[in-house]
Amino acid sequence: MKKVLKVFIIIITLIVLLLLYSRFIGTTGLTTKEYTIKDNNISDDFDGIKIVHFSDLHYKRIITKDRIDKLINEINLINPDIVIFTGDLIDQDSDITEDDISYLKETLSKINAKYGKYSVIGNHDYSIDIEVLRSIYKESNFNLLENSYDIIYGKNNNKLYIGGISTGAFSDTVLTKMNYNEECYKIIILHEPDYTDEIISLNPNLILGGHSHNGQVNIPYLKKYFVPTGSKKYYNEHYLVNNTNLYISSGIGVSRYNFRLFNHPSINFYRLNKD
């Protein structure tokens, strides 16, 4: 009986320690995941371009102003050409004040990018007035792509396409609206990666998403049960879908539960090279 009790106490202790770790250590720090993407479709103008991709800030759930300041410093140290944010700036369970709005406008404007900064709307972002969200991005010099695209021109007039899909607004009409027939390297950004199978008809070269956090509880074979709807099929860091690279950010903040296990907050850093 004493042996059984001892084993029980050890198991309970390990569970408590794991919970404490995932709450107070697993949610902290910031990792930079670096990827090299080689593709013949990248023009000479954009050979070697640097892209920083971050996602799922979920501001005010556990993410503080101090942590955002450190995040932005880390992004700027990379000296990116393009910065991409794939949604959930705000957490739906947070009360956002005028002070928070002013802070986000001022602080996000400090992110530097040679060609531009781009964002899309995530599902949590609808918890605030959409016009307020638009004003945050506009006044911080982010180009909010709402089922639309932008064309970046290189020094020799070569083009780079960046399109953005809004959460909850996908349709065949969106596909028609975002279609671009000229030859160039195409990047599509979206919040929920399970839209990938629908947008693959646009022939993107690169898709960047968020939402899944790569599984906040990052245990092989189990993490798929902890990912939200919209990332049930695609939730890991990388997939190759019909020769299109799909990268999913593990995000900065947390949603639903305030834990991260074996999955620290991170940003993605891509180098695009002509193959």
C-alpha cells in the first residue's frame, strides 16, 4: 500500500511540475526559427529577400507591453525587407482600452521593413470594432489585406505578389478577386491554414499562416487534439502542398488556455533565394 501511495504522489508531483512549467516557463522567451526557401520563380530583384513572419499575439491575455517591446526589438535586429503578421492581434477575452489602442499604434509603427508590413484579420480580432482594428494597422503603417493583394516592384520592375485572406470571409468570389495572371513570385498570407486547399488554385509559391500555434501542447500524436478549428488538417511548422510551401507560425501568445508545452513563443525568419 505504501508503494502504491508513493507512486501516486510521484505522478501527482510530476503533473503539477509539468503544469507549472507550461504556464510560467513554456509561455516565455522568444525563439527565431530560420528557413531558407529556394525557388526558380524568385526574380533577381528579390533574390536574398528577408521576411519576418509573426502571428497570434493575443495581446493582454498573457502578453504584456514589455514583451511586445522585446518582440519588436528582435524583429528589427533582423533588418527585414518584409514583415508579415497573420492575425489575432487582440485576444477575444481581453478588455481593450483607449490606452491599449494608442500603445499598439505607436509600438507597431516602430517595426521597420524595406518593402512593407502586411497583416490579415484573425478570428479573435473580431472581438473589437473592426474599424478600430483597421485604424491600428493603418496608423502603424501595416497594409491590412482583406481578401486583396498588393504588388511590390523591384529595382528592375520585377514583381512580388502578396495576397491576404480574412478569417471567415472566404468564397469563390474572393478567389476571382485575388487572381493575378502575370508571372511573379506569389505569397499568400492567411490566419487559418485549413483554407490552403481552397486557395491553392491561385498557384501561390508560398503560403504563410497562423492560428494553430503548432499545437500549444506540442506532444507528438496528441497535439492535433489541442488545435482549434481551422487548423485541424494543417497545424505543423511546414507542409508541401502541390509544390507550394506552407509555413505556419507557432505564434507569440496563447488562446483558450494559458499554457505552452514544448513550444515556446517564436517568430519565423525566411530567406528567399533564387534556386
